[in-house]
Amino acid sequence: MLLSFDPIKNLTTGQGGAIVPRSPEEARRARSMRLFGVAQSREEHASITSYAVEGPGLRCELSQINAVFGLVQLEHFSTVAAKRTHLWRTYRDALSELDAAALIDVDVDRSVPFNCVVRVSAAQRDTVLEVMRGQGSGVGVHYPPNRSQPAFATWHHPVPVTDEIGQQMLSLPFHPAMSDDAVHYAVAALSQALRSTS
């Protein structure tokens, strides 16, 4: 399992991530790959005069300062999780009054939401995005269907429903520092943008 700790995630280190290996062998390979394919750990490497590169690798270590950011965040994770859940529910309630936008449902009783995504008309989505950004709203488009990316061209198969939904997705501002008023402001801006583009 791969975990991302980038700035929009529930737990952030500023950048970086983590791997949760499924086996000791997978853990050993991940440790080797994270430091240019070197087989020895940092501690072993520091105590010997040579080292072995056993295969390809990358420079993928989480810096100590980024790890400290994550540890501090981890101490407050339950507070952040509760705030994110509250904000998502606030969005849900406010969006229930908009017919032209449908919230992508999240099971907030069993997960911590890290974004708030709505579906709007594909014909309106890009214009709504431009209008809201022009008003200073931090909206975005996450995530384009994987099959539209060059990296997945080999496995390209028609998926018309995925393509249709991909053209309707719009991410609304979502951060634990937001207030309920900020959520209502974002929903009002979305409502206004939808009306202006219909």
C-alpha cells in the first residue's frame, strides 16, 4: 500500500509518502530502492568501507525535517479528522439545496475525507471552474480518468461512463482550517457560477 503525505492529505509532511509492505521481502526491496538500490541500511553503510548496489533505485527518502512535520501532525490527527468530517457534512448539507451539483458521497463514518468533489454538467464544468477561480475560489479538477493519461495508453479500453464522469468532476475548497462560513461561501459561489453558465 502506498500513502501520500502531500499538503492536501489528512496527514502531511509537506511532501513524501510511505510504503506499507505486504511481506518482509517487499519491505527489503523497498528499503533498497529508496536509496539508489543500495542493499545495506544507512547504519550498516556508515560502519563499512564499501556497499552493494543490488539493482535499480531512486532517491526517495523522507527527510528528517519532513518526518518531524508528520509526527507533529500525527499527534493532532484525531482533531483534524473530526474537523474534516464536520466540514464534509457541512458541505453535504449546504449542497443538498443545489439541484445542479451532486456531491460525490464519502462514508465519513468509516473514513476521513481529504477532499470534497461534486459532479456538475460536463457542458458547464470548465466554465464554472473559470468563473469560481476568477472570484478567488480554490477549485480544481481531480482526477482525470487514468485511461486518458499517456502512461496507461497500453491498457486503453473504452469506458464511456468513466469518461463522462471525468468531465463532470469539480473539487471544492477543502482544508481543516476552513470555517463553516467558508464552506457556505464556496457553495454560494458554486451556485452563482452554475446560474451564470446555464
